[in-house]
Amino acid sequence: MGERTVIPFGPHHPVLPEPLHFDLVLEDEVVVEAIPQLGFVHRGLEKLVAKKDYMQFVLVCERICGICAFGHSLGYSETIEALMKIEVPIRAQYLRVIWHELSRVHSHLLWLGLLADAFGFENLFMQCWRLREEVLDIFEETTGGRVILTACNVGGVEQDIEDSELKAIVQRLEKMAVEYKGLLKVFLKDRSVKNRLVGVGYLSKEDAAKFSTVGPFARASGLQEDLRMLGFGGYGELKDFQPVTSDGGDGYARSEVRALEVFQSIDIIRELVAKIPEGPYTQKVKGSPEAGSYAVGHLEQPRGECFYLAKGNGTKFLERFRIRTPTSQNVAGMAHIMQGCDLADVPINILTIDPCISCTER
């Protein structure tokens, strides 16, 4: 056994704008153990249910994370709707899924740009974020916001999208997909990318299940874990949904799964736009959750399963609200894949997980 050294990774590191911290135990240049330390930011968002009523809290929940903003407002709204037994109009369910899948495209393009930047591929970084701007433009045109959309509410959505505009969105996404396919051809087949990712940060299917990993992290190790398969909300209208998976289990497989999910999200949007029915897009919600009532909600965020729990107390304020985010579920697996890797591969390993510390530290 060589001499061991403990060095800090974070909480401020060039590859991560958020305060994730690891104590890395090294033997020479090899990581023997990675000890995560979370909790540098305490925003008290879950406590705000005592000050904001259940309708106002949609706006708070959306600000848990900028990248996953619409998903959090959607997951929270669906949880309150289950708590109060509210029926959401079918058109609203379709629109929610369309915006949510656009958010997934936006999130994955942002991630791919950051990964390219970590490799030193500045041109690929700029091209990915240029395509991401197309999605943000669609957000702005349909909701008025680019990151925080304020499009979802308890009972439906805040505004409708005209059918002609929906068809135009599909055409824009199809054009974007052609350019994106060209970028992926360069990225996924590049020799230097494969040298840095293939075989690095390996997580077996058994370990992925053991550490309860979720999202692309789990699916890249062969687990078919995707809550969209359950058909909640508008996802139940999809003809044949199968998650993107890989048996590689390494950094390359995680990158490939996440990159290919962009095409899948575009396919989902195209299918739902072709099927979307006429009708109302929201309904008035009256009353308060019953005292002692509980409800849970599940949502497949871009990074994986997000879990929501709400408890009513008979007033317009919730008694309790809890969230379990994908990154908090993936931290154990993230620490595991760094054991045995070179110190130089630590930033790349973390980026292939696509962690969101803003979601995790509430």
C-alpha cells in the first residue's frame, strides 16, 4: 500500500459551478475512496409551505432549480392534484408533457455543452448551446419565460398553445435534430472522447441496482428505470415508449444514453402534437387539502426519478412538503465509480452523472 493523501475536490471547481464537495483519498494518482459532503447551501424551500399557500408554492417549487424548473412545478402540481383529487383537462396533460420534454432537451444540450467544454472542445460547447437557444426561444414564445416558465399550475397550465404554433415547434425541432445529429457524429465517434470515457467510471448493472441509481445513470448500466413507462399524465397517450438504455456502464455509455434521449424527446413531442385534443387547458381549483391527508408524486426529471410528498392540514397551507431529487439518489453511485479512477478522470466522471446540486440542497 502506497502513501495516502486526502485532497479536496470543490466546493468550487472549474468544472462545477455548484458547491459539490468530495474528499478524495489518493494513492499516488489513483482515487481509493471518494467521500461526498453535501449541504453547503440551505435555502429552506420546503419550510416555505408554512408561509405560501399551496397555489403560491408552485412558484417557489419551480425555483428549486433553473434547469429542472418546469419539471418541479409539474411534479408539485400533480402531487397536490392527487392530494385534492383534482381531474386535469386532457389538453393540459398533453401541453405539460410537451413543455417537460422540451425541458429535457434543454437540459441535455446544456449538459453536453459542459462536457464538451471539460474536454476542451470549445466549438462543440458553443454549437450545443446555440441549439439550446432554439429551445429557450420556444419557451419564451409560448410562456414568456426562458428558464423560469411559470406555465404550470394546480389544475392545468397557465396558457394554451395554438395548434398551428405546436406544428411550427415540431418543424423547428426536426430541423434542430438534423444539426444535432451532425454534432453527435463528431462527439461520439471522436477518438479522444472514447479514450477519456470508454471503460472509465464503470458501474455494473448489479451495482446500479444496489445503489438505487436513477435516470440516465441507471439506464446506462442496463436498468430499464424510467417513470415515463408508467404512463402518468400525457405519457399514457404514447403509442410505444421504451427508454434509451445501454449495457456499457461506463462514462461513454452514460454520455450516449443522455445524448440519444434528445431524439426520443423530439419524437414524443411530435407524437403528442399530432394527437393533442381540443378542450380547456385549466380549471378553477377551490378548497383546501383535508387535514391529515397525504399524497405522493413521481416524475422522470432529465436526471432521473424525482419524488414528492405533501401533507395537508385542512388549511390553504400545507403541513409538510418533501422532495427527493435524482442527484441525491445518485450520490452514492457517483462516489462508487470514482474508486480506482485516476485523479484526472474525477471531473469527467462527475460530469457524466450530470449532477444538480441546486436540486439537492434545498
